[in-house]
Amino acid sequence: MAGSVQTMTREVMDIRQASEYLGISGDTLYRYASEGFIPAFKLGNRWRFRKTLLDSWMDEKSGVKVASTPIAVVPKQKKPVARAR
């Protein structure tokens, strides 16, 4: 049971967890965070990363467009027909 808890991705991650999640080294992630390249915040003297912000950042950098509101599809309306004379 304890092993399954550790494999779950947490909402707030430390450097090690976030680097595993992103697939980059901890040193690279630390540099990105300190340069402001990647969304992160410091809690005390340690960097923390929110999963939702990382996901949004990856979507933005990869060019993925995520619709925040559902798009309503409106059927094409026909032109009004003139009366026959």
C-alpha cells in the first residue's frame, strides 16, 4: 500500500518529484526554476512545483490550445425565402 502512495503524482511536488514527472534532471529543473523559465515557488528555501501549473506550462510551450469553455456549435441558419408573387 505504501508503494502505491509514492507512485501517485502529488499536486505540489519537490525538485525530485517534478524532475521525474517532466523527465529532466534535477539540476536542469533547479536552473529553470531559479531563472524563472518554469513556474515554481519557494517554500522556505526549497523549490516547489504545482502539477497543474506545470501541465499548463507544457501545453503552452508545446502549442496545444486548450479551450477553457466548451464551444457551442450553432447549426447554420438558412436564408429567409422571399414570398412568391
